[in-house]
Amino acid sequence: MKLLSFEYAGRTSWGAVIGDKVCDLGRALPQYPTLQKYIAADRLGQIQADAAGVIADIPLASIRYLPVILESEKIICAIRNYHDHHREVVAAGLDRELSAFPPIFLRVWRSQTGHESPIVRPHCSDSLDWEGELAVVIGKPGRNIPAARAHEHIAGYSIYNDASIREWQFHAKSIAAGKNFEDTGAFGPWMVTADEIAPDRALKLETRLNGKVMQSTRTDDMIFSVAQQIEYASTIFTLVPGDVIVTGTPGGVGWSKKPPHYMVPGDVVEVEIEAIGVLRNRVVQAP
């Protein structure tokens, strides 16, 4: 099932996508006002029953899509987690070796934006780059989760564009500064529940800028699998429902091109992942 967070008629809610309409489960289940709270209540196994008596009466075309999880405690992002991206980084001149462990950084939830909402280029930079990625939403809490059981902790899968302000990323050895500008991390359009996508299924991922393919890969080119990333992250943190793991971007980012090619206001960037959908955003200049 496809579950999303949205705004409609001045009200924030969440629901299920049924055809081209939304079943408003936030209205029908007021005890779970957000998708995150529903997941935390361990209700996903009952989602079909909970949605069965609710009429899907809101057209998708009339909602404002919000980031799938509104206020994740942790957004854990992987760095250089595709073999082709690692090769292009080295070819572009960065002295990097394959890590023995998943390199990660944290995003804050306020840096995010939803499907069909703008990605905002800040005034301090013109190096706004795309990074299409698979996102994993945590469904059950856990610490020291073994990779073999990682799939038990996944609520579902979504799409992320980890748009980056490149020169701010390189101000220091930590790259987080270039990854946390407001309205740069696009997340959506929805979460596909984990029962619909088999663990470790190789999914085609494609990023397009104004219709031109910039990134194209399958998720089995990851250096560290989803399960390995969950195992590693849960060694550091207690993972809680609504946490998001953004699993890394493949080769084809704008920074690595010669000359570099960045997003500019008016561009439309799309990230499509097999079995999930298309995340689409227009780039605008900060007011």
C-alpha cells in the first residue's frame, strides 16, 4: 500500500493512495494524527482493515504533498554508497578509499520538502546538485540489529533527492553543512509498505533533469546493502519508528561532470524508483 502525508483544505493529515484519490486516515483515525504515530503504534499489519471502511474522496491532484515522515527523529544518510559513484568521485580528483564501514551523516527534518514542492537554491551558492536515492522508513525500534533481521524493522520504502550545496559540503571534513539547507531534501511522494517490495530486491533508480537522464542504476550496486546500513546505524543509535535511512546516490551527479553541471531555477528534477514511483520537484531561487 502507498501511504503519504499531505495537506488539504488547510489541514495536515496522512492517508492511503487508492487510484488517483486519497483515503484520509488521519481524519478517520484521530488517535493516530500522523503517519509516524501510526507506524509507532505497530499498526501497519492492520492497515488494510483500518482503511477498508474509509472512502477515498480526496483527489491526489488537490493535495499538497508533504515529506512522507514529517518530523523524523533521525535522517541517516549514506555517503558514496554506490560503486559507480565512488569511481566518479575518485576520477574527479578526490582522494578517497572504499570504507570498511558505511560512512554516514545526519540530515535534520526541517531541511526537507515534499513531492511537487520546490527545491530551493540558497543565495549563498549556485552549486545545487541532485542526488537520487532510495529511502527506507524504520517501522520497529531496535538497537544492535543484525543484518539478517534488518528487514523486520522496515516499515516501507520511498524516494529521496538528497540535493546538496557542494561548496558548503567541502567547507570542512564533515559534509553536513552542505546537506542541511532548508527545502533541499526532497522526500516522497509516498511510502510503499515493505510487504510489497521483497528484501534486497534490486530496484532500478533513475534521476532526470528536465527530462534528460543523469543517473541510472540498480540498487544492487550499493557498496553497503540496506540491511548492512541498518545494522551499522543501530549499533550507534536506537532506531525508532519514523527514522529514515537515505541509502546513498549512484554515479552521475553534477559535481563530477567536466565542467560541473548544477541545477538552476526553473529546472525540473525527477527521481524514479521501480515499484515506488516518481519524486518530482521544480528548482526555485530563495526569496
